[in-house]
Amino acid sequence: MSNRWRIFHICALVLIFIILSAFLYDKLLAGLPIIGQLTTLSSLGTLGYRIVRFAYILLIVYASWMIGVKSGIATLIASALAMLPQAIFLSSDPVDSVIGSLAALAIGGLGIALIQLRRGWRRQRQKLRGISVALRTSQESYEELFTNASDAIWVHDLAGKIVIANNACEKVSGYLPEELIGKSVAQLMSREALVIAREVRTKLMKGQAIDQRYDQRIIKKDGTEAVVELFTRLIRSDGKPIGFQNIARDVTEERRLRDNLRLQIHNTLMAQEEERKRIARELHDDIAQSILLLSRELDMLISQSDSKIPEDSILELEHIESIANNAYKSLQRYARDLRPSILDQMGLLAALNWLTEELGKELKIQVLVKSDNLPALPSELELAMFRIAQEALNNIRKHAHASNVNISLKIMSNNLRMSITDDGKGFSTSKLTGDLVKQGKLGVLGMEERARLIGGSLQIKSAPGKGTTVIARAPIWTRQKELVSFI
Amino acid sequence: MSTKIRILIADDHPLLREALCQVFSSEKDMEIIGQAGNGEEAVAMTSQLKPDILVMDIMMPKFDGLEASRQIKKIAPNTAILILTAYDDDNYVLGLLEAGAAGYLMKSARGHDLVEAVRAIRSGESVLHPKIIEKLLKQAMIKPSGPPDRKMKDLLSDREMEMLKLLATGMSNKEIADKLYLSLRTVKAHMSNIFTKMNVASRSEALVESLRKGLLTLDDIKEHDSIAK
């Protein structure tokens, strides 16, 4: 209610109260000119006072209705103050008048109470209506979110029957949401996928949460396979499991690209190794041997005791021999850089020792190799570890500005763990995420891929100013079919 | 020594093998008793002919010179192996010695050096650079060999142990003879006894074997250092 109306009602209230009171006290006012004439009730007798009392009731109700409970009570008190003196002192029948007045006041009070009650009730109803509106709105927006979410979301019960599915499910599975509802999730899964699904289910039912998304393959309506990244959560009602909520994102294309990239790197690595090996062998078996033979022949020519060659020519020949020998040595060095024969012949540890000594000499830094007693290792494993170390040391040479490098080889429960630690300037590993190809960081990818190809993994730990650690792990006994041969 | 040094040659390149044969054929105290074209042949011929010295290229088909060396040391421990290699950096050489080589030469070494190396090995002289010996000792110390082999230690006389320690310094037979006030002949005889007892064919092998069996310790090396000074 606006303020102006409030003032109007208060004014009206006060005016009516004064007029009523004037009628009540007509006998005292009778002496006054005009007012006395207007306020006389004498012609009506006691009935007039009853009407006035009744009017007070109306006034109290009016006040509490229009203005509020406080003004109602104020009017009630004021009416009591107005009525009771008249009833006691001025009335011809005080008992009857007092009873009448009290009755009027009681009815007025009852009126206030009733109005108040009605008000509270109405407020309650309004509030309830507000809640229901809010509820409907939020439900609608949730439904909207669910229906139009870009991720596929569905819930299936404990038996695997799909209870609810959103629109994005169609994109992922090829089925319309209506088609999905009532279907069993098992129908969407290959045998391998079912195994994973069972594992997830068992884990969740045991009360373990699965925080990470996992890859799952589903069979689409058209029979093709899609790779989805899945997040599954157990739904409970009153503490009892009732179903599973699944959020899935189609990553088929992403995975395909990743696999392609891997395959490409794999092929590149293989081709590189093959080519290096071929060139090294050619250098060594063919050219080097010829030069060696040349040197031997010269040697024999020079050292023949009954030689007819003059002294000057012998010096000349010795010079030619030394040229041949130098050519031989640099050829061998070249062949070795391509394919370290020390690795093939003497194993990983000797090859790493060789590698680190070269680096130590070149950079004049301390490079240490520590190793457990190594068993005979598969040559694929040795080559991969060697190449990873080579790349890591290359990075140290190029970027790290390290003064100490430590390589350690450890055997840990059938795994070979190689760590290469430097105390150089390090870098932020967040730079290792994202498009490594674009950034030209193929070296890191190559290391990862080499580790992966022997069934292992690669980890890089670093922070600016904290040095870098590269850890490669791989099983010593790889299953035959998983072996991808470089050799 | 009145008898000739019996030499077997193993190299997969026929022309180079021929060149090697020529180097030795002009020496009066040596004779070529056979030629092998790969590692497998080298092992077979060694076990059959029991040469004094096997001159072997390291890079060969079938098994390479290293694998052949390991096998030969099992079946013919008294044949000393001289490896011809393209590389002579320390780690490589240590690997050769671990496999049982008596010594090594660069493939490009001159005929004269080759002949001298064969003679040195045969007479129990050192054919290793002192730097390599030092490295060998250091590497042996990093890898603890466990308690010393009592049996082997008991087998050697005090004098032989003493010589073994001197051997680790890279001293020549002559130097050892001077130091111990013995004749060169006696020193050679002792060497020969040591080799027989240890079942090896050369000084380098005796050294590697004694490190492996824990007969030499870090203290010995320190002692040697002080001797060297």
C-alpha cells in the first residue's frame, strides 16, 4: 500500500473516531452551538449508543484491515478509552452500557485476530506459490541442460537398462534417445568394452569412486565403433545404489589422429634405425675395409726388408698410409655415430658409459652412470633406452647448461628404470603439453614413442631453475607379440 | 722358446685375412695354423687346433669377436685372444677385456706392431696401456666382487701374489725382475705358473680374473700408486 493511501486512511480513521466520540458524548456537547445540534442522539435513546458502539467495531476492523494490526489495536484501545468513561459515568444504565461496550471491544479484537489470521494464511500461500514457480523454473533449466548438453548423458539401472538419455546420445551412439530408453547398455558394447564396463561396475559397487574419465568403445547403430571418453558415477537413493549415471564424449577422431601420429612416429623411428644401420654397415663393411686393405698393402710395401724402394719414396708412402689410416678412423667414427656398435656388442651400460664420457669431455661437466647389476636385456629394450638417453643428453647439451648429470639404471620388479637427471636450468613442463609437433618438440615425442613401443613409459619432471629428470620405464621381459623389432 | 707361436686368424674379409697372414708369414718364430671367416668358425677351429694366439676381427657375421671370445675362453682357456678393433675408447676396451681378450690392436695398426703384440702376449708381457689398467681397477672397485676367492688365493704362492700385484701396475717383466732381484727367466717362469694356476693365457686375463675373484683390492692399488711415485 502506498504511503499516500496510508495517510488518507489514518486521517479518515481519526475523523470517524472523533465523530463517533462526539456522538457518544452528545450530552456534554449539547451546550455547544451547531455541534450540539448535530450530535444529539436523544431521539434514538439507548439504541443510538448501541449503533455508535457497533460503529466502533467497524472502525477497529477498518483500521486493522486497511492500515495494519498495530493501528487496529491502537483503535481498539482508543475506542475503549472513549466508550468506557461514557458507559460508567454518563450512561443511564451503566451496567448495560459497560457490558455493551466490552462486547463491542471484544468483537473488535476478534476482528483484528481474524484479519491477522487471514493475512498470515495468505502470505503462506503466496510463498508456497513462489517456491513452486522457482522449482518449476529450475527443473526446466536442468532439463534444458540435460537435453541439450553437448556431452551424451544417460542413466542406466543396475540391470543395465537405460532409463533416461539426452539428445547428444544420438550423436555418440546413432540411436535416438527414445530408442535408447529401455535398451540394455550391453547391446552397445563389444566384448572388450563389456569387460571394462564390468570392472568399472564392480569398483563403483564396492564404493570406490572413479574420478577419471576412461576410454570405452561402443558400437553405434550403423555397426561402426566409436571411442568415447566416459565418466561413470553410482546413483544412490536412500543410500542404496539404484543405477549409474554416464557422461560420454566422442573422442574417436581425436584418438584416430593420435594413433596416426604415433604410427607415423613409429614408422619414422623404424625407418631411421633401419637406414642408419644400413649406412653404418655399408661404411664399415665396404668402404672401411677397402681403405684398411690399402693401408695394409702400403704397410707391407714399406716394411719389406729387401725393398727396392728408395728412402724418399718410403717417407712418401708412410704419409699416404697415415692418410688412409685417418680416413679409416673417421669413417669408423661416423659409422659409430649412426649405429653404436658398442651397444650391440657390449650392452647398454657400456654404451651409456661411452655416451656420457663423450658428453663429459665435450661440455667439461661431470656425468655419472650408476647401475644395478643388469641381466642380459633384449636388444630392443637396450636400443630404445640408449636412444632415449641419447636424446635426453642431446637436450642437456643444447639447453640445460647443467654442471652435473646423473644416469641411473635400476631393476625394479621386472622393470628397467632409467633416470637421467641434470642440475641445469630446467623448464616449465606445462610447455610439454599441447601441440608438440607444431612446437618442433619431436624429440620428446620420439622418446615417449620409443618407450611406448617397448611396452614402457616416459616421464619428464622439471621446473624452471630446478633441473630436469627424464625417467623411462620398461618391462625387461616383453611379450613376444608386443615386441616391435627395430633390428 | 724353441717352438713357434701357433697363430689362428679370424676375419670375415678374405683380402684382409690374406694381408694378415702375410704379416705373420715372414716371421720366423710364428706360424699360421688356420684361417676362420666368421665367429662360429673361429670357435670351432680354436677348440680343434688349440692355437697359442687367436688374432680376431671384432666385427664378424654369425657371432662377433666378443661372443666368440667368451665361448673360446670356456673351451680353450690357454688360447690368448688378440682382438682387432675399429674403436679403442676405454669403455670399449674394458668390454673386450671382460670378454676374455688378452689384448687389442687397432685394425689400422702396422704389421710390425701386430707382430710385436703377439710376441708380448706370448711372453706374458703387458699389452695394455697403464691408463686402461687403472680404469679396469677402478671399475672393478665400483662393482664389489664379494669376498675374495679363498681357493684361488691359496693356490698362489706368496711370491706369485706379489707378482700379481706388480702386474696390476703395468710393469714389464724386466721391471718386475729388477724390482724383485730376480732373473727375467724366473719372472717369466712365475708368470707362466700364475697363468696356469688361474687357467688363463695372458697377463690381461690374469688381471681381469684376479679382480673378478677379489684377489686384488683398493689397498693394492694405493700401494701401487706409492710404488709408482
